[in-house]
Amino acid sequence: GLSPDHAKNTAWFARLMRAPELRGLVSLTVVLIHDIGVALAEATHLTSLTSLELHSCEIDMDGLRELVCAPQLRGLNELALCSMELSEEGASVLAKACLPRLKTLNLANSQVGSAGMEVLATSSWLAQVKHLDLSFTQLGDRGAIALAASPELSCRSLELDGNELGDARACALATSTSLVGLVRLNLCDNEIRDVGAQSLAGSASLAKLVELDLGFNPIGDEGAL
């Protein structure tokens, strides 16, 4: 029942976040509300929040900066910033986040890009993230290489579908020592062919995998075998 007027929705959301009745809230999902970073950052009573999902929400860099450093949100275990235009600037802000308990990070469709991934790959807090979703984030060659070489990466589940990685980047992931703890790897729709599939299949680094998704890749007989 939201209004088509984004300004009215933003004002409504800000009023809602000030409600003291939300003090015990543990999970919040917000879709298509603009400029919400400051409103969330100023909701100092949301100290019980452990899961925050923002989908298709416009947020400026100042709002994002306040959001990821808000003291009351340091208990977050799960954070989703999906279908948002993060770019390199947003990734730089996120890299400086103060989220010591974060275990799941979902950036699907957030346009992180190569430069943004290079920044995120060096974030010290990345070491605590166990479930990382980078689906359709336009990683490119540089971003994929930075991810594979990240000294901080230690996740157990990694979603990389829709990034057009190709064989070369699949081979880089297969030899990455940062992925030795992976139990799930999603590489759907990445233009991976026989060479990439063979490299993944013979990878010692990926020996702990329980799930490997290679759907919608042009893998031939040799790769399948």
C-alpha cells in the first residue's frame, strides 16, 4: 500500500523506525524505499537486530556510511544490499564497516564491479563472513582475480553466478588457496567450458566441496567427464 511518491515513503519509513515498539526487532526486510540509510542509523533502539535485508533501495554514500558503522547494528549476523548501485565508492564504504558479527553478506545485483571487488577483497572483516553472494555483480577479470587472491576470504558458501568469468577465471578460482574451506560454489551462467570444468574437477583447493553448481555453462563432453 505504499505511495508512488518516494519522498512520502521515505518519510513514512523514518517515522516507523523511530517507533519504540520496534526495540525487540531481530529481522528487517525493506524493499524499494529510498534514502533509508540515515533513518536506520538513527534508530538507536534497534539493538536486537541480527538480520537486515535491503532490496532495490536507493541509498546515498553518507547514508550507507552511517548505516554500516551504526553502533546498534554491530550485532548483525546477516546483511543484504541487493539490486543497489554500490560501485567502487559504495564498496569502499562497505570495506570500512564495523560489523564484527557478520556471517552472511548478500550483494547480488549490486554492481560492485572490478574496482569495487578489489577493495572488498582486502577488507579485514571478510575473514568472518561464511556465506558470500556476489551473483550478477559485474566482477570482471580484475574483480575475479582479486577475489581468488584475497588473503581475508574464508567463506564456506560462495555465489558467483552471472559474472561471465569464463575458463581463465574458473582456473584462477580452482587454484585459489583462499577457497580451501568452501563447501558450496555456484558458478552458474559464467561461460565456463571444458578447460574451466577440468580445472575445477581436478582442484585440490576445492576438495571440501559438497555442492558445485555449473548450470547454464557451455560445457562439452570432456568437461562433463
